[in-house]
Amino acid sequence: MASYEDFKFSKSSGANSGRELLCQWNESDLKCAHPPQCKHRKVLHAAEQTLANLLLENAELRRKAARFDRLQREKAHLKAQIKAL
């Protein structure tokens, strides 16, 4: 997957690095006037993919944490029952 570092603007003497495409970037709309191979769209797509993956991972971790909490409560309840015997 492409990362931001792969597509960021070259700061050296304003020259293109060869891997980058020039486009007219509109900061207010966060859009550019170039086709899908434009670096801005590639960076945006990579960011969207990363966000989607992080959201899935977050949901999975929340499920695991909820299960862990439930098991901890069940364990404490069983310990209390054993102690009562």
C-alpha cells in the first residue's frame, strides 16, 4: 500500500522527483483536477484504507475488551460462590 511518504511533494528546488504528477490542487475542496493516478488521490486512498483498517482493529479490540471484562466478572462471581461453600 502506498504511504504519504511515497507521494508527498518534493521540496528541493521545486523540481518534480519523476514519480510525482503535477496537478491543480484545490485546498478548500480537498480535490484535484487530475485522474486517479494523481498522487493526491493515491495519498487520500491510502489514508482512507489506513483509517478503515484502524476502525476494524478498534472494533475488534473493543469486542475483546468487553469479553475480557465479562470473563473477569464471571471469575469473581465463581470465586465468591466457591468461598461461600
